[in-house]
Amino acid sequence: MQSKIMPQAGDKAVVLLSGGLDSTTLFWMLEAAGVLCLPMAVNYGQRHSKELEHATGIAQNLGRDLQIVDLTGLRLVLRGSCQTVPTIPVPHGHYADETMRATVTPNRNMILLSTAAAYAISEGAGFVAYAAHAGDHPIYPDCRPEFIAAMTKTLQLCHYSPIHLVAPFGDKSKADLVRIGTALGVPYHLTWSCYDDGKLHCGLCGTCVERREAFVLAGVPDPTIYQGHPEDVLV
Amino acid sequence: MQSKIMPQAGDKAVVLLSGGLDSTTLFWMLEAAGVLCLPMAVNYGQRHSKELEHATGIAQNLGRDLQIVDLTGLRLVLRGSCQTVPTIPVPHGHYADETMRATVTPNRNMILLSTAAAYAISEGAGFVAYAAHAGDHPIYPDCRPEFIAAMTKTLQLCHYSPIHLVAPFGDKSKADLVRIGTALGVPYHLTWSCYDDGKLHCGLCGTCVERREAFVLAGVPDPTIYQGHPEDVLV
């Protein structure tokens, strides 16, 4: 299931832009449809804060300013995840492995979406967009269709007028996103997926594995240089 | 309508404690029932940050440490409210007046509840409690029964195991809360309601008016010194 709500040309939408492949595809898709996008990212103390620099560059590529909200104080209450606790190692392996539970940051998406909705209300925007997709379902509870449906209802009721949740990728794979984005000219070389914070994508963590696989399945050249798989280098 | 979910003795619950009358009553009620409470407050840049000192004192009164999460970075996206924008004056008058819309902070409660749920997940607590009551309904969208119902569903789905939203005051007035709390021995003199940040409660803003009225309707002596109504002083 996916959210069927889509903004039209001229509508204003806050887009949660992480700097990764999925949200960049969504951002491009909405901009291509003439939606007035307000890209927003959150610094929640993530290990891979490098993604924020990538998100900034991606927004600039479309002539938009990225709103970065500093919520690093969340570190106090976001525990048990390798994304916010430096002493928990980033697991290597397939992105659907049970070990990837260590990458789940408690209730992160609800916090991000709530903050995005506040920004939307402040800007008079009626839409909030996020790029949860079918590949997220095995591990991330806050990407699943039933969560999206409940969040859709809650955001419609959180203010005097509804905020509409835009989540069009609920039934799409990451490979589908690469196909969609490639057709739109998404500059994937500007995106960052890795959960580690190295100079290059590690190629070994769940999200690197998923990224590599997506380009292969989509039949699209992968512009990413993976430290763990130098033979893949295509650029 | 109210949420029917209540934690039992020995259950762990994160309690959103603002330092005001409502949340203090809820905190006392849950502690009296033997619930293991984790009081939490958020500094979201509110004008009346004084409430955080009061919340700290209230938690200490029951031997608990208050978890204060610094989310002052939210100021960037919380606009249009006198609570977070110093140049917007705090409206005076009845708490149900339309002018009180200026006190609505965009999507504040969803942000607070999402953060509280993250804390609950991190602490292995299955409950999050907040004290929205019937008197909040005319003005605050994020206190209304339909919002509570939608948020209840969303919190049940945000993680691998459900987080239960505890909101038992949805059909109660503030006067009801004063009656309940007085029977439990709530130290109301420690609480802070005023939206201004003066030395005393102003007595003129919506929440001061509501507080005064609640004690009168409950037939309970009001321990509050109101700057605007010195004739009320009972202590």
C-alpha cells in the first residue's frame, strides 16, 4: 500500500531530504511535477552526519535552500541504535538481515515527520513528503504501510487544516526508485547512503548493500565508489 | 472520548510533565497507582521556560529525575505562536477565545509525544502519558479526541512492540483535574501555568484565567498568587 495523496503543481510541500537515494528521488519527482518543495533535514546526532552536507548540495542543485533543524538534544532519548550511539558498531550484511535492527533509531521517522509538519504549518504548506519504500519494510517499523496509514490520519488532525502525508513509494523497491530517478535525471553521484561516516561508501553496511543491489537490478550504472568493493568503480 | 488504556502497577510509563497543573495531576495519579514513571519535559524554546524549573521541582518532590530534552533548534520551524516567537504578545482573555489561537505552537504535541515515545522505547517502557483534557479542545487541535485516537494508533505501530498512549483526561475539565489532584495531595503551589515568564502568574492570559476558574469551580482554595488579581491571594 502507498499513500495516494499527491500534491499538484503549485502546491507547497515540505520534503524530508536525508541526502540519500530515496528522498532525493522523491524530491526530484515532486519538483518535476511543479510542486514548490521546501527541503528539510534533521540533525538528530546521526553518526553519518555527512549526509547533511550531501542533502545541502542536492537542494542547491535544484536552487533550493535546505532547512536543517538541529535536534542533537535527541541523543539523550535515542538509544540502542548504531546511528546515534558511537559505541554500537554498524552491522555489515544484507539489509533485510535481523542484525540490521541495530540501525533502527527509536521512533525516528515520527519525530522527523512531526517536525516537518510543524515546518509545513509555519510555511502554509499543506503537504509533507517522505520516501519510505517497500525495501524498508522488513526492518523499519516506521516505514511500513500500516504506520504510514496511521500517520496519514494523525497528520490530517494535528492542526486546524489537514497536513497531507505524501509517501508514494510504499509499494516500490529501491530498484524502482533508481529507474524512476534515472529517467528524471537525478544526480545520484551527489547522494550518500552509507551508515558509516567514511570518505567513501563502505560497501558493506546494509544500506550500501541495498544501494549496490538497486543499481544492478535497475540495470543502471552505479556512480558510487565503494571502499569495500573497489572493482565496482564505474566513475 | 478518552483513551481507555491505563498502565498497571509496575508498568513503566514516560510522562510528559510540563510543570503545569494538568500534567502534574496525571503524574501524581500514575505514581499513586504504582506506575514506574519517567517524567520528561522538552525545551522547545518556549517563552515560559520557567515551567521547566517547576517541572524539575515537581519530579524531585516524588523522588524522580526529570529528563529534559533540549530541542531549542525547533524554534526555526515553530512559528506563528506567542510561545516561541518573542515579538508575538501573549493574548489576554478567556482561554476559549479565538484570540488564544496565538498560543498554539504548530504541531507541538505530536513532536512531544514522538520524542516521549523514543524515550519510552529506549527505556523499555510501554506507555507514554499526556494530560490533554476537555478544556483544551476549543483551541488546541492536538488535544482533541480525534487526534488522540489517531495518535494512539500511530504509537502502537511506530516500533516492533506497541507504545500505548495514556490520555485519561480527554473527557474531564480542568476543574475535574483539580478535584482529582487535591484528593491525591498534588502540591499545586509547585506548578506553573502562565504563558508569560514573570515572577508571578500574570492572572490575565488564557491559561491563568483557566487555572483560576478551575479552582473556583472545584471549590478548592487556589494557592496561586496572580499578579493581575492580588485580591485572590490565599497564601
